[in-house]
Amino acid sequence: MSPFADRLMDRVRAHGPLCVGIDPHPALLPALFGAGPEAAAKWGVALVERCAGRAAVVKPQAGLFERWGSRGLAALEQVCEAAHQAELMVILDAKRGDIGSTAEGYAEGYLGEASSCPCDAITVNPYMGIDTIEPFVSVAERQGKGVVVLARTSNPGSKDFQAKLVDGEPLYLHVARALQPLIARLRGEGGWSGLMLVAGATGPEDARRLREAAGDALFLVPGYGAQGAGAQDAVAGFVRRGAIREGGVVNASRSVASPAGSLEASSVAEWNGAIDRALATAQTELLEAVRG
């Protein structure tokens, strides 16, 4: 399999940098699909079908499926399988982070060849140390997958630790620099690395500083849309390559997956229309931003 970064950037260049978050909050599941984990599966698969050919990647939120136990995990597996059938890449938003042997289990469980819930990348938390990320990178190297490390997230609480000054610089910059050997190991033939960093759109200046420290690491950018950041802020950490700026993918969850009118839709056609309009808006805004 070709390197994750190369496959992801091929899709970004074809469809733009939009990543669609699949977050089945029970209150945001349209009545049209029912309730519970079965509804989450139906809704998630239907959302995947709308995203096909319009987005580069989808990002299911593991915790919102896991709340239903084994039935929720079965729903997550259905959504991930549907995404691959639709030729969409899958970043699993799981934020795993644990000691080596446990991390190996997580890595094989989601990135390994025998995974029952196959994903192209998984988000991980670096704050237990680089050794806890190594098992994910090892499996990713072997399988042509990606690893997405939290650096500067989009939530207000990111300032509590990530922005704290250590030796005169915010902690997220120290994280990025410490990851350089792993970034090099997952670098694709096109120059970008599949060791991605989370760089929240709610901190565009931080994203620019993070880019200087991160070099060739692709960014996963949350915070665009419902969290208040605009398209220009979302691509602040991208770099110009020819006529466009590139450097990662921008996630939109509620603004695309639960737009106005979708919860109250009385038919599949009405729901499809609401999702399609939201997808078109996000895709247009982000393409204008990277071309500007």
C-alpha cells in the first residue's frame, strides 16, 4: 500500500481539504433514522454516501459509538466499512494514549491488518511520552497508515497545558519538535508526512508557529464551522505549493453532519438535500481559502 500521506493528499487535491466528522450525539440523530446504535449506523452510512466524491476523508468519533457498548462498536465498524467502500479515507478520532503494550493493542486493533474496524489513521494523545506513540508509528509504517498526534487542539481548555510556557515556548511546540524522528519515518514520496498534528482552527497564529516547528507533518484542523473558526483561520497552518495552499485536512462536524433542517427532515430526500447544501458550502469555502 502506498504511504498514507500520499493517498490522503491525492484525495485532497481531487476534492479539497474537507474532512467530515461523524459524531452520533444522541440528540443530533434525526428521528428519520430512529434511535440508539442502529440509528447511528444508518445515519453514519447515509452521511458517508453523501460525502463520497465531495470530501477527502471522514472522521468518526469513537467515544460516541462506544457509549452503546458492543452494539455501538458494531455500528462504528459498519460506518468505517461503508467509508472504505465509498473510497473515503477514515481517521478514527479515539485519542488513545497508554503505555507500550497497551498501545500495541490499540494500534493493532485499529490500524493492523486483521482489524475488524479498519481505519487509515487514528488520533493519539502524546502526554504520556513519545514511547507511547511508537507502537502506533510501527504499525503505521508496516501497514501504510497514519497517526494523528494532539498538539494544539481547538477547545478552550487547550490553554491549560498545551499553551503553557516551557523554556520560554508553549508546550505544543516542544511536542512538535520531539516528534521530528517519527515525522520522518512516515514521510511519503510526495514529501508530506502521515505523522499528522492536530492544529485547531481557533488558534491561527498558533497554527503558523506549529507549522514552523512541524515541518512536513500534515495537519488535522478541528474548530472550523460550529466552533466558530472561518475557512481562512482553518488553513492558516497550510503552506503555498504552486497555485494553492496545502498541508492537511479541515474537519467540519456539526456544521455539515447536522445542519439546519436535517434534524426535522421528514424524508430521506429532504435530509439528503440539507446535507448536500452543507457539504457544498463547506467545500466551496475551503477551496476558496486554499486558492486565495
